[in-house]
Amino acid sequence: MARPHMAKPRFYYSSENLVNLILGATVALPEGAANHASRALRMQAGDTAILFNGDGNDYLCELTSIKKNEVIAKVTSVCNVERESPLKITLAQGISTGDRMDYTIQKAVEMGVSAIQPIASMRSVVKLAGERAEKRRLHWQNIVISACEQSGRAWVPEVAAPLSLAQWLANLDAEKPQLRLTLAPNATHSLSNWADPAQHIALLIGCEGGLTQEEIDLATRYDFVPVRLGGRILRTETAALAALAAMQTLWGDYN
């Protein structure tokens, strides 16, 4: 009996692995991907999957051997993937609690964000430093990878190390052309004020409770413009996604 048709699963294959992804290469799937392929998806030798490593290509593979803890695949073709938004958006997201940060990062990647900068703002409940901060960053990076697997992206956005708002602003490249935006419910500008924005966009979003007026004032000194999204106050996990959706509709690949 023929197996029912299913979309080819996509697995991330880190460029740090010993064998590079090139046409004809035989590679062992990473442990997590191997377990998912063999146990969850019950894939068999002869099935096909797609590997990607963040270089903009999809690598079509045939599974040649499946054992309990090992899945071997051979790269049979290479395809450049064009699924990136024309907008280059860095999301500077105030670190939120619980699953809110995970959800925001996951959906922002699905919606085409290019980079993510976690921000320790004044109202952030979660305090991160040292080893704990790096552990959380790696957790968020894995969420990015999973979102790329699901959404078909072949470039992997980077999650930077958490910084305070002042640190991040001080490190912004003043020479890089950017439209710098933050959300404020009492702002006079809206996204429709920009008909043809700069390619690089920085979007600053507060955590629960939003940015303080002091933080908004600080951001404006670094050329951030407060904008409003309607007359309602949005939750932190809603604000970034609503703004991203509006940007992609006005200027990106949703229109």
C-alpha cells in the first residue's frame, strides 16, 4: 500500500556539524531531527526530507538508513529559496514573562522578522545575566529554528544576547539607514505616514506594561518615532505581531 502524501518535513542541520551540506553528501541527522523523523513521523528508508542550515538553500535528501538513534540521509539536490521579506526588520522586544516571549519570537519569525534583540526594560520582571542569559538566548534561538522549519524559511534570524535598552541604543549603527519605530498609544504618527520606508527597520516593543516615558524619551533621542496602532492598548505579545503584520501589508510581501 502506498503511503499517504505528506509535505516533506524540514530539519535544521547546523553548519557546525562535521559534514557540510553539499550535493551528494551523506550526513547524519542531528539527534533531535533523527528522533522526530524516526519516532514521531515514522519515516522509512527511501523517504525524502529537506535539510537547511541557514545559508538560503534547501537541501533535498533521501533517507538511506534509519536506526533507533541514527538517521542517515544523502543530499540529492540543492535549491535556493526565495521566501524572505523585502523588509529587513530588527525586532527589539522587551523581555516578557512565561510563554509570551516564546510566542512573540515564534510568530515574529513566521512573519518575516530578520533579527531579534531581547531588551531588559525597566518593567521587565525577568532578570537575566551571565550563564542564565545565554541559556535563555539559546532557548529562544531554538524557537527561531523551529519556526523556520515550519514556515519554510532558509535563512535563520539571529537572537542577540539580552541588553538593556540604553546599551542597545548606544550600540546602534548611526550610519546605517533605518526607520526606527516604537509603539505608543498616545502617538500622533501612524505607519501610513511612511509611503516608502528605508529598507532596514528597527521596531522597539515594550514588555508587560509597556515602555516607561523615560524609555520612550531615550529612544526618541536615538531617532525612534512613536507610532500608534489604533486606539486600543495591545498586550506585549500582540503589539509586535500587529505592527509586523501592518508593515508587511503596507511595505512588504503581504500586499
